Amino acid sequence: MIGSDIQSAQQRLYDFFLESVKTDPAAEVLATFRRLFVDYTQSTESDLPVALYTLVIKNDPQEFQFTLKRICYILINNWGLQRNVEAIRELIKTFEDRTLLRPGLSVVLKRLRGWMRAFVNSDDFKGLKLFAARYDETKHWSEHYTSYLLVPQYLNLENPLEQREAARTLSIELKEQFRFDLAMYTARSQFNLLTQSSPNPTLLGEAALNLVKLLLVKPGRFSYPNLANLFRQQVRNLAYQDYKRALLHYLAFALPRAPVSVALRQRLPEPVLNLYPRHNGERVDDAIALRTCNRVIDMLTTEDRQQPSRLFNLVLAQGNPLVLVILLLKVALYCPNVQAHLELRIADLIRYYEKLSQTDCNWVINFFEVFRVTFSVYAETTRYNLVQIRQESEQGAMPVDLDAYRVFSQRRQGLIYPTPEMIEAVAG
């Protein structure tokens, strides 16, 4: 249990910055933050250095880091609401101040700066930087996927509430922005109406539009959401062992034709059928179904959160990420509650590969791009439809002539892309 004096010191710091960020100019708040945590001078508000001194002298680095994190997210949350991007950037820059490299003369200052340097080298600071990276035009390739990298922050119950709220809010905002940009791009690119206001939000180039069309082509008589609904109805009363067999059939049904699809059909059954054997004779329920789907996701991504699974490596070695993404989509459409678990595993994969340059891991970046486009197309906030505008031409071995189709999308607010104005402009 935290000592009452530490709690009082923490609360004093929280209360001050929560009030200050709402009432004072950002420059003034940043100056106070710097004077307190970088310079540790007595020129700031009288009792703040006393509160910080109490925290440092107790020599509990974990409590200090928790306190520092929470203060940072109090500021980020409020500046985010104020759309004050520059203040967030300046807050991050504060930790780059070379003053922190100086040892300090007093015991308290030495300890404080040592803890500040440790924070800068921690995963917590890496997470903090995500809130500024979205505005950086020269960002690392992994930061294109900030919406997924934020997931571990808001799912971790040990993080401060402010951090979890900030991470969740920004993650949702980034996903919605990508979905909007994708809808605008697909609409305008079909009618040669691309402008600077509707750039391609993906790293796939012109292949992005054909990917969207390919995703909307029904795999047989039913769409992927319809298949998921049918499967959900069919397995309600099955014994668990029969349920696992049915799940394998559902996942294998109408996969894209590729050698890797055959390999997956051969290698996936054994680990799936061996899941939770003591439940084999029991009737399947929502809880065991969720646990099973989570484990299938692990098999297809990463099972230890440290490195990619064997199946993930197998699929990507074949150079066909769409097969793997379709499998993940099928699981998520059937069991929507796996979404957070799935995004957590995607974040693990991004962290694993982020040490590589974009040139060295283009193949896995291709997977991440196909993944986020696919899950944007099937997101609840946007509905895509594929409309045939002419008879398909003879394509030989090609199963579908994608040029014979146009994509129309509808946002939750009711706005449809391409708009009638777009179509009229081209027709005219």
C-alpha cells in the first residue's frame, strides 16, 4: 500500500496540472513542467517542489514513473481536446533536454535526473511519443500503425486512467480518419478526381483500389459477414469437439486460391482440434468460443507475444498476405469480441519488426496494409458495395474482371461515395 505522504504528494501534483492545463496558457504549463522535472528549481509554485521532493526522497522509482506518466497524459488529454498539437510536441521535446544528462549536485537532483533518463529509455516514453508522431511527416514506417500500437496502452489496467483514455481516444480517431480517407480515395480514384485533399492513405499504391474490389467479391453465394452469421447459427448447440471441426471448415471455406491455402488447411487442424480437450464433450458456449477464437488468432499471428508464429511465417514466406488476413477477418466477423485481442497481437508483430528498415521488411508491411484496409472495408462505420457497370471481359484464368466494377461506400452519417456530384462531373 502506498504511504499516505506519497499519495498526498502525487495528488497535489495531479490537481495542480489538471487545473493549470485548463486555465493557463500552454507555454506557462510547459514552463512549470520543465522547471519542476528538468531544472528542479524553487521558482515554481511554492508547494510543488515540496511534493516532488517527497516523491523522490522516498526512493520509489516505480511510483515516480507512474506519477510522471499520469501528469503527461493529463496534459495530453486536455491539449488534445483543445487541438493544441504544438503543446503536445513541446511536452515530448522537454524530455530531450540535455540538462537531464547533467548529474546534478544534490542527492535529490541526481536521483530525479536518473529517473527522468530511465523514463526516456522506457517503453512508457515510447508510448508517449505516439501522441506526437502522428503529426511527424518523417515518421518511422511503424508509426503508420499507431492506432494498433496504442491498443496495449488502453488495455493495460495498470496504466493511469488518463493514459488509457488518451490511447483509446486517439486510436479510435486514427482508425476513423483512415476509414474516411480510404473511402474518399476509392471513390475519387475511380473517376479520376484525385486531389491533394484525397490522397491514397495506404502504402499499397494503385493496388489499394483493386484490393478493396477483391475483398467485396462474394466468395460463392454469400459475403463474408453472411457466412459468419450462418456459421454462428449452425454451431449453437454443438459439442465442443464438433464445434472445433466446424470452425475449421468455416475458416477453410472459399479461401483465395493459392498454394498457401492448401498448406494452412493441412497445418491448422491439429493445433485447433487439440485446444481445451477436457471440454470436448460439453456444449459450446460463448466463453469457450471466445477463448478458442483468441487462440486461433494467436496461432495465426504470435503465440508468445515475442516473435511471429510458425503459421504467420509460413504464410508470409509465400508472399500472399491476403489469405492470412481473410482468415483473421473470418474469425473477427464470427466472434466480434476478439477484436481487441486481435489488435493486441498486431501491435506485438509491429513491435517485433519495427527494428527493421522499411526496405528490409516491405513484405510484412504489405501484410499490415492489407490487414488495415480489409478491416476498414468491413468496419461497422462504413459500408462498401461493389456494383457491376458492364459485362466482364474474357480474362482466361482470371476469376473476375475487377475493371468491370465500381466501389460505392456509405458512411454511418449517410453520405455516399462517390457522390452524385462526382459522377456528374465526370459524365459532363
